[in-house]
Amino acid sequence: MALIPYDAALSFDNREGFIWLDGALVPWRDAKLHVLTHGLHYASAVFEGERCYAGHVFRLRDHTDRLHASARILGFEIPYTAEAIDAACIETLKANNLTEAYLRPIAWRGSEEMGVGARATKTHLAIAVWEWGAYFGVEQRMKGVRLALSAWKRPAPDTAPTASKASGLYMIGTMSKHAAQDAGFDDAFMLDHKGDLAEATGANAFFVIDGAIHTPKPTCFLDGITRRSVMALARRRQMVVHERVMPATDLARASEVFLAGTAAEVTPVACIAEHAYTPGAITRTLMEDYDRLVRMPPAEVAKIVG
């Protein structure tokens, strides 16, 4: 079947191409699950967001290892080894003729049992890939995104599985982003359950204060793979990086702010609520360093980020 370029206007259930589902590639439109799937009703699902650059998936094994870890935190095992999942990601990219793409592996409990209890359910795994679309140039990105301050807070680690990339944890992210967009912002920034700085709805955050880089300690949200990559790049530049609990008053102390995540990559921030920032030399340097890093062969990436 000849593949056609992805169209952003198309619904995600109505596209050409193939999705890897439970061990085999299936036509995109045939990748379906039952409406009584446990993962749909009770959020028993975990996922990853990954990017492929120039034919290489950036830090693929790290993402796969986190997928396994997330599932174990939620109490289920994914029935594929890390090697098999990595191979399936590559297979899916090749089947869709993509070398620049976003990847979405997701694992969930099936429909064998309905109710809060789910010990009889089978675990399923799917991997979808698609073109991300045109990238903005550095100059346009340097204008920065505008973030509202969310009314919702990241939950305490003893109230939710905050160390996992669990689908249910993104519910308040969606609600926060929609509220921010309704108020004229691009996205939202979230505090944690204590009122300290946490992250944006889908990306970690960095703050430049008095020439040093500060980032909230991930006590109740993901220690992102992109986050750790950016920290390694900063230290390689001899930049001072502080990982600490950051009170909300630090919003007024920062001169530069930027986000870091697989989807966001390194994205400057123009404001958080009433606090304005000017993306500057540190943000630009790390943005450019990250853009170079993701296009290096995996062996070279490993030398830099460990």
C-alpha cells in the first residue's frame, strides 16, 4: 500500500499507514480495542512519547525502560522484552517510511474483566508513529510561549503513582491546558500539592536565576528523559545547575525560563501568568545544543548524557 503524507486535519483514527499492535503490524484504521477495555474505564494504561531524528529514536532504550517501570508501578507487566519493544519501534517506523517522526508506545489492561479489580485482564501493547510536522526556526521559537498558572496541582506521591508515565495523570494537564487556552495563553504551568513549582502540562521546566540554572526537584512528577539530557548539556557547558524544591516566589526571581520535553524539545517561555521573561543566551545555547544532540548517532548521545 502506498503511503501518503500525514495530514494534521485528519482524525487520528482515519489515516494511512500501519500500527504495531500486540506483536504484529496492522493497517492504521484496523488498530482497535473494545469499549469495555479496562484501561479506558480505569486509566490502567502507561505510555511513552519519543522522537525519531534522521532515522534514530532519541534515547530509545531509556524510554522503553521507563515504559516497563511505569507498568510495574501500576501493577502489571508488559509481555515484551525491552529488546522486542525497541525492535517493534524501528519496525513501525520502517513500515510507515518515516525517519523523522513522533512515536507513541502505549500499554494497557484489556477487556477480560470489568470492575476496579483487574487481575484477569491481559496486557496489550501498541506502537504508533506519525510525522510531527514543520518545525519552527530558532528565531521564531525564541519568542517564547505564554503560560497561565493552573488551578490544578500535581498530586502528592502518596496519592497517585507520580513516578509513572500513567495516562490518568494527564487528565488535569488537559483540563489545565484548555483553561489556559480559553484565557488566551498557550499552555499552563502547574504547582505541586504543596504550592511549590512543578512543571508545565507536558514538559519539565528550567529557570535562570542570577546566571545559574534551577529546576524543580521531581518529587511528584516525572524526571523527564529530555530534562536529564538538558541538565547534562548544561553541565557540559560548565553551567551551574541546581535541582531543588522551588517555592512559587521563584517565578518573580527568574530572568529566563524554558521547558524541556520530548514533544516540546527545548521551548523558551515568554511569561507565566503576570511574570514576564526574556529568552536569552542560556536558553538559546541549550536549545541549539539539544537540536544538535538529538541528531547524533545513539553511541555519541550516550557519551554525552550517560
